[in-house]
Amino acid sequence: MSDCIFCKIVAGAIPSRKVYEDEHLYAFHDIQPAAPVHILIIPKAHVASLADCNQSHADDLGRLLLSAPKIAKELGLDDGFRTIINTGKGGGQEVFHIHAHVLGGAKLRPLVDSVASA
């Protein structure tokens, strides 16, 4: 898509700090990191969001998820990492090209507050 910032990054029209690339995926550092290590992994084929995926996207989705632990390990996230896919405006998605966030490098705060059991 000509107006998609992530498609422009994949095409090399917008610079990025690439950490991984193959024929299907591209991964790069987030420009507004929420953790010491914050990587975005995107399929090269444009799909707006997870909600727009169907069975024809299964291979790219599998590749995306399976690449996360490999990339995390290469970046030294041996103690663990968080993977997030925001979907739609209500889910916090800001760029409408499906992508996974991989965060780590520090103890991450819980996404849900723990409830003490009695």
C-alpha cells in the first residue's frame, strides 16, 4: 500500500534499524520504545490488522510468531520477553499493517493487576 508507513519501511523508502529480514518478514527497532528492547516484526505482505486475517494468512502469521523467540534470543532476551499484537483502534493499534511488538530487557510491569486470593 502506497500510504502505509510499514510498507515504505520494507521498501527502503523510510529508514529503520533493521534486526531481521527474510523473504516474508521484516523486523526493526520501534522508534518509540516502551522497553530497553522493543522490536516490531511485520509481514512484508500488507494486511491491515489481525482482524483482517483469514486462512490464507496462516503461513505468514506462523512465521511472524515463530520468529519472535529467535529474534529475542539474538537480542539477548534470555530471561523472557513480551509479545503483543494490538488489533484495531480499540485494541491500541496505531499503524494499520499487522505487526507484533517484542519487548524485553527489563522487568516488565504486569498487564493485569494481580488480585490477592483470600
